[in-house]
Amino acid sequence: MKKIIFTLSILAISFSSFAQQSTSLEAKAIKLIKLTAGQQFDIMTEPIVEMIPEENREAFKAELATSTEDLYAKLAAVYTESFTEQELDKILAFYDTPVGKKMVAITPELTKKGMEIGQAWGMELQPMMAKYMQ
């Protein structure tokens, strides 16, 4: 009987340790996602929020925030398949440096400008595509 209790205790401790490690890894992945893409999600959802009637906006934003947290959790699963906890620690350490903080700060503007350049390039491709589609 003592062996069974001992074995169950070891299993419970191991599972608890694994769950905490997994939670820590997921938390680090979510932190990285928020640092690198959080502002971009805000930029992308801004036009959607503005389509909602003023009187319903705050309720929509609250529900959107919950949905975004669910999205972060799903994306974290992808990150945790690709990075070890030590790798996430190193990446997060970079984003805690002055240049990493600058990267986070200017990424939304870089994204906007990149989208504008991409759209203009896409317009330039249309005549080229038309030539080959005939």
C-alpha cells in the first residue's frame, strides 16, 4: 500500500512540475506574441472596431479582447512547438534590450509602411500579369 501511495505521489509531483513548466513555456510564448504582434493586432482590428456603432463599441472591445487572448493561446501552442523555453528566454531577453524595445516600438509603423509598399507593388504587377494572362 505504501508503494502505491509513494508511486502516486511521485506521479502527482511529476505531473504538477510538467504542468507548471508547460504553463511557464506557454506564458513566455504569449509574452513574445504580445511583444511582437500585439500592436499589429490592435492596428488590424481598429477599422473593425470603428464599424461597430458607438453605443456598442465598448462591449465589442471587451469581447474582442477575450477573443484575442484565445488567439494568443492558440498561437502560443505553435511557438511552443518551435522554441524551447531557453530559446524563448533568449528571444525575450533581446526584446528587453534597448534595440529590442525600439523594434517593438517601431514595428507597427514599419508594418503600415510595408503594407503601403506591398499594395503599390501589387498595382505595378497588374499590367505584367495581364500580359501573361492573355
